[in-house]
Amino acid sequence: MEKLDRAFYLRDTVTVARELLGKRLCHWVGGALVAVEITETEAYTGVEDKACHSYGGRRTRRTQALYREGGHAYVYFIYGMYDLFNVVTESAQAPCAVLVRGARPVPGCEDAIAWLRFRKEYGELTPAQRRGLLDGPGKVCRGLGITREHNGMDLLGEELFIGAGASLGREFSIGVGKRINIGYAMEAVDFPYRFYCRFGDSDCKK
DNA sequence: CTTGCGATTCTA
DNA sequence: AGAATCGCAAGG
């Protein structure tokens, strides 16, 4: 499968966050290629964004991956329980990233369905259950088997990458809103940096 | 070394 | 609305 190239990730973070909607996030794991379609993202725009881990140029062991060139993974641990997957964007001088907040299984991708079913220990999955496997940033990592071991990984490699093709699902428009759970971020709480798929009848947000 | 708290999820 | 649960980052 053709992958998004470096140039895609080196662009403006908000643009990348919008354009990642509908793209296929893929992880080769356990002998299966697990592919899901991204339905919700948030942009974290770097040193001037109080909600971003690199705000003010903060550079610690945790934030190191943010200072890589665009197209790398930034995976960090939160709330004592969850790993969250981000796509690093822009140049190495601009520590920005896009948080993947939600996804859904790609129709017809049986490897992914089998993997997700295994993760949830379900026999069969209703459409609602399939959606519920990936409808939060912690669930995206759990569902795809992404952990902190993937922190800093190059998304142009073979194991973890994002497909360049158009969405396999239905057409959608882009919904915009404020980011979730960043109440501490002063003026940045109101930035319209959350993006989600709108499918006419139903939105991909809770 | 200590401590406050978080880009969440699940249950009620 | 609250608990679970622990690494990170800041401060002493």
C-alpha cells in the first residue's frame, strides 16, 4: 500500500489534522495488517499553544519525539492507564503534532476486524460494537496495539504507517470544535483545533 | 525525593 | 459524578 510521504507531514499542523481524516492508519502486528480509518483528530501547534506538551519550548525526555521531523510517532502515557498516539508534524524546529482521537475499522479489511475482535474478546461484532472499539484516543492505541514502544518511530517505515489513498468509506464533511480535556490551557481552550468526520446522518463524535 | 495532576475510560 | 492508576515535570 502506498504511504503518505514526508512532504505530507511537513506541512502546517492544522492542515495535516484535517487531511488525516479518512486516511488509513496501519499497523503490521501479530501477523496481521491492522488498518483503520481515522475519523477524529486534534491539532497541537507547538511552542505557542498552551495545550501542547512542547509549549514554551519545553524539551524533556517525554517530549523528545515532538522535536523530530514530521512523519514520526509521538506516543505518550496518560492517566496511569492509557497510551495516546500522535503524528508529529512540520519541521524538527517546530514541535507540533496531531492527536488521533478516533477511528473505525475499514470495511472489508478482515485482518483488522479479526484483530479488533480478538482485542475485545468478542465472538461477533455488531456495527455499533465495531465503532465502539476505536471511538477514543486511548481506544485507538489499544485497538491497534500501539504502545510507548512505538514512540519516535518513523511512519515511513514498514511497521506503522498511514496509507496515502482516499477514504474507503462514504464521503464526509469536516466538523470543527474545541479540543477535549485541556481546561488548563487558558486562551488555547477555545482554539478550533478538533476535527471529525460528518456523515450526513451521523457525526463521528460522542 | 516529593507531589499534584493529566490530550481517558468505564461504571453508575 | 467518581474512581482507577502511574509517569511526568516542576519544585525543594
